[in-house]
Amino acid sequence: MEFSERLIKKGQPILKQILKHPFVEGIGQGDVSKDALAFYVGQDFNYLNAFMKVYAAAIQKSNSRDQIQLFTNQIEFTLNSEIQPHIDFCKVAGIEYSTVQNDKQAPMTYLYNEHMYNAARTGDLIDVVASMLPCPWTYSVIGETLIEQGSSTESNPFKSWIDFYAGVNSEDKMLSVQLFDILDLEASKYSDEKLKEVEDRFLKSCELEWHFWDQAYYQRDWKFV
Ligand SMILES: Cc1ncc(CO)c(N)n1
């Protein structure tokens, strides 16, 4: 079995939980609380800033110009295109995008960002890519699944959000395929023991995706700090 197949297989139980999460189901049903949406966008703005910096680490660790090109395109996409889904959520929440851009990192955002930075600091390209992949992977599956479920209707206020991650995500989907290809290419260089570590980084990021939705749904912030 290819390394990527193994990760996709092991990630299925978490992916299923993500698809069942009330925030994600709420997007499908066109019904998520304004507080949850505002909290999500503030945290996701922060997360995507970290995500772009981790792409920069992936560039440092790249082995070819094709890889450098891929990561460069992705930074550009995150910076200039991925603001659209944030604007979609802000519109439904009835807030200005600028009002959440200085929100402090909540605990799970901190954990997820630090988890990626750890891979950037201590790992090789394979560690960095494994920690980043659940981001495009889970969102492309969310988008596709919501489309398949018939949720992208004119009356759903999240239509544009769903279409972005399902359709534009032909781009996101292609991206996850390309990133899985990098993992397979790199995996051949490493021992089973090392690949177990890489798998752990990947699965932790999958779980952190679930926590990210959950944190925003319940607006869980630091309690004492
Ligand atoms: C936390 C998180 N994961 C994935 C994506 C998709 O890029 C996003 N915007 N935020």
C-alpha cells in the first residue's frame, strides 16, 4: 500500500466525525450561529497566517522547482483567494471582516499552529507536508460531500462557501493529490519507524481540524489568561 493510501485510510474515522460535526452539518443546512461564524473567522484568519508561514518552511525544504512552484502558488491562493470564504461567513454573521482580524489565538488554534511550526522546526519536507495536508484534504471532502448532499442551493446562505471548497477546490483537491504525491515520493527515503512519526503528525492535524470546528461552535477561549 502506498503511504498516502495508508494515511487516507487511517484518517477516515476522523474525517467522518468532521462531516458529522454540527458546525459542518450546519453549513449544509444553512444554519450556524453568528457567534460561531465570527469566532471561526477570527481564528481561521490567524490559522491561515501561520499556514502560509509553514508553506515558507516547505519551500526551504523543497527538492525541486516544481515543489517550490506548488508551495508558492498555494501561498498566493491562501493570501488572495481564501479570503472569499471568510467574507461569506462574515456576511451571514453580519460583521465586517476587519473586526475579527485581530482576535487572539484561542487554545486549539494555538495548538494547531504550534503543531505545524514544530514540523517546520524539527522535521523534513515529509513532516511539514503531513502536518499541512489535512487542511486542504478535509475541506475538499467537506465541499464535495455538501454538494453531493444537495446543500448548495440558492436559499443556502453558505452556497458560495460550499461552492468555493467544492468547485474551486478542484484546485484544493488537486492540491491535496499533489501533496499526497510528495509524501509518497519522500516516503521511500525513510524507515518504518520514521513513517510512523509522520503518520502521527498527519492524524494529529486531522484531529485538530475537528477541534477547530468544535472550538468555534462553542466559542471556547482561554478561561484565565
Ligand atoms: C483550520 C482550517 N483548515 C483548513 C482550511 C482550508 O484551507 C482552513 N481555511 N482552515
